[in-house]
Amino acid sequence: MSCDKMHEMVSSLLDRRVTAREEESVLAHLESCRQCGAEFESMRELRGALRRLDRPELPARLLEGLRTLALNERLRRLSHVGLSARAHRWAGRMQLVFENLMRPMALPFAGGVLSALVMFAMLVPSLAFPHNFRNDVPLWRLYTDPALEEMYPVDAGDETMVEVTIDERGRVQGCVVTKGQMPPEIENNLVLFSRFAPATVFGRPTWGKVLVSFRRSQISVRG
Amino acid sequence: MAASIVDLSPEQTAEDAESDDLRLVESLREGSEWAYEELLTRFQQPVYTLALRLLNDPAEACDVVQEVFLKVFRNIENFRQQSTLKTWIYRITVNEAHNARRWFFRHRHREVDPDANPKETRDWEEIIPDKSRSPFDVTFDREQHVMIEAALERINPVFRESVVLRDIADLSYEEIAGILGVSLGTVKSRILRGREALREELAGSLNSRPALRLVPKTAE
């Protein structure tokens, strides 16, 4: 190891910051090189002298000042700690009161909720009511024709066609024979005793016309 | 077995010190009286010694120590245990000493400290003679210390910080690196250069004192 390198190693060796191998080679060099050995010795003495430096005595003024400082700072902290501690204690007390208030109610509350759920589940099927949608107008149908509900028995000719005008209440308001012959009394009976379902627009009953065809064998109605 | 005991004991002490620090910090935050006493008892002497060695001015050192403890008490909430309490306090001390030195150079004006001269404030312990050491030894040591203190003051403050932290405060390289906020390599280099600068400073003053072998001399 060169003397230049030793220069750096001496300080590290004093602080035990060298590896075992480096220490060995440094010590070997110190044995052989008097200049480096002397440098190491002087550095060691310097370090020893620094360590032996008197511990300076603390001035009385400083000691007193530090005591006063510590006292003031402690009081200052206590005032802060006091505020936060008081708030904390108050919050804790409120929480305790709330918990104590709620605790006796916890079991009845849980039981009540559970029993309510059970009863609701049991009652749900019986709560269902029958729906009658028969008279509902399908939404997709904007207009419905009048329909024959009840017809006075008519003994017409071979083939007779009558155009009947139905009002919004399903009553016959007019009657025009378009084909064949029909006696007036039969026409009157038809007007008086037949019942029709009125035509509807958007579900609301309105006036409409229906063509009624009579045959000997059957009666057919065409809208 | 002996080796293992030797190896384990420093670790245990480090853990103990850490838990002590933690307890002390917690108590300080709660405003416990003993914690304030304990902190002062543990750190007032080392902090003062460090400040004095860095500044070489008792009055300045006193101000720095007060400032350091004020900061410690006020900022104890911010201590996050990323370093030890000692390292944290020493870092504050070094920074405060640095600030004080800058201030001093801006305002070159020294205050007169009534406690600065120890000869005028001797107490009974100093008056009673110490029979274990001869007056020559005492005088010799005092002279040596005065010379070293003077030499310390003359070297570069950057190197002085490292040397003081290592050789007087007896901190490890890792602790010094943490305090100064530099790498281990920089710490090593500063300590080396600081010691060399110190030795060179002492060389002139010690030439006439062969009893102190602080200057390297080869055998004839």
C-alpha cells in the first residue's frame, strides 16, 4: 500500500471504518513506514486530545434560562393539551351516554325489525288483489269499432244490410238499410232493443258506425 | 457465547434507547413535568458542548442552546422518529449554530457574558486542590485545551462540524451523515480533511512543546 493511500486510511483506521483485510495491510504498512507510522501516532494523539477536552460547564444563567423556558413551554402545551383533552373527554362522554341510551333499545329494535320483516314476508301474498283488465283498452289500439253486444231477434229477408250509427253510450242513433228490405217495425225494434259497445278513440267512447248484415241462417256484423 | 453477547448488547441498547425516546416524546407531547426535566438533563450538556465547540463563544452558545430547546419543545409534534431524538436535536443544534455564525459575521459585535470567564466564577470545587493531579498536569492540560480550541476556531467551519461531531460528540458516521444531510463518503472526507487541517493548525503552536506529539516526527 502506498503512502498516499495511507494518508486516507489513517483517519478511517482510527474510527474503525476499515475492513479486516484493509486494517491488516495498513498496520503492516505502518510497521514498515516510519513516516506513516508517525502520522498515525500524531493523528491518534490529536483525536485523544479532542476527546479529553474539558466538558464545558453550563453557565448558571443558561441553566436558569432553560428551566424557565421548559416551565413556560410546558404550561403553554398544557393549555393546548387541556383544550383538546377537554374536547376529547366531552366527545367520549357524549358517546357513552348515547351508547347507554341505545343499548337497552338495541335488542327490541333488532327484534322489531326482524319480526316486521317476517310479518311483511307472510302478508305479501295475501296483499295481492284481483285485477280486472277486461275493459282495459289496449294501448296499441288507437281506435276500436263499435261492437254488437245484444241483438233483437230479426226476421229479415234473404239478405239485408243495415248501417247503424252508434253514439258514445252504445245506443243506436240512426239506422239506414243499405241492402235488401226491412219492415219499419223491425227496424224500430232493432233500434230500441239492440245493445252495442261504442267505438273508442284512445280509450274514450265516441260515435261510430256499424254495418249489420242479416242472413237467413246467420247474423254477421262487420265494422 | 461471549462474542454473541458482545454482538447483541449494542442492538438491545439501541432498541432500549429508541423506546426511551418514544416514551419521552410522548410524555413531552402530553406536557408531563418529568419529561421536560428529563430532556434537559439528557441534552443540555451535550447540546451546549456542541454549540460551544462549533462557535467557540459561550454567549453565542448559550443563545443557541436556548433557541435549540425552544425549537425542540415547540416542534416535538413534528418529530416522526425517522431519526433518533439525539440525532434530531443535534441537527437542530448544528443548524442553529450555523445561523448564529452567519448572523455573527453580519453583525460583528460581541456581547459581554458575565459567565464567560471561568476564573472569575470559580466555585468551591475548583478552590479545593485536586491531590490526584499535579499542578503541572493541570496547567499542561489547560494549555493543550486552549490551543486545540483556538485551532478548532481557525479551521473551515464545514470540517469543524464533522470533526466536532465525530471526536467530541462521539457520534457515528451514519449519525453525522443524518445530522448534516450529506453522504457517508462526504462525512468521511470531511473528517479526514478536518483532522488534517486541525493538525496543521496545531503544528505551528506545538513546535515549541515537544511533550505534545501532535506533529508527526520520524525517528532519527
